[in-house]
Amino acid sequence: MMHSRLEPMKTLARRIRRHWQDILTYFDHRCTNAILEGLNGIIQHIKTRARGFRNMDYFSTMIYLTCGKLDLATVTI
């Protein structure tokens, strides 16, 4: 592919060559960071909604409540 005249194919070949060990490691261990990427998406969504939070404690509490999937209906006082 490096001898191709198409620049996107050369870019793909460079990317595959640069990450070749990581690609092979996936087939050995079957681990990805998909769960972390999903949590990051949820936290980014909370961050866009967090314009009204007064400090980082409120923000971190909202992250724990959202990502922890807590059932607040079962909490009794």
C-alpha cells in the first residue's frame, strides 16, 4: 500500500504499521478500552449538563450517581 498513489491508503498503511503490536495484543488478550470510552462519553454528557453546578464536589457526585446506576428509590431515611 505504501507504493499506492492514493494518500488515504498510505495513511492507513502507516497507521497499521505504527499500531501493529497493539493490534496483535488484542488477539492475545481480548481486552479493549470500550468500557472506559463509554464511561467517558457519559461523563462528557454530564459535563455539558453541569453548567449550574457550583463546585467540583457537586460535579463528582453527579458522576457517581449517574455512572454508579444507583437505585435511589430503595433508600429509606
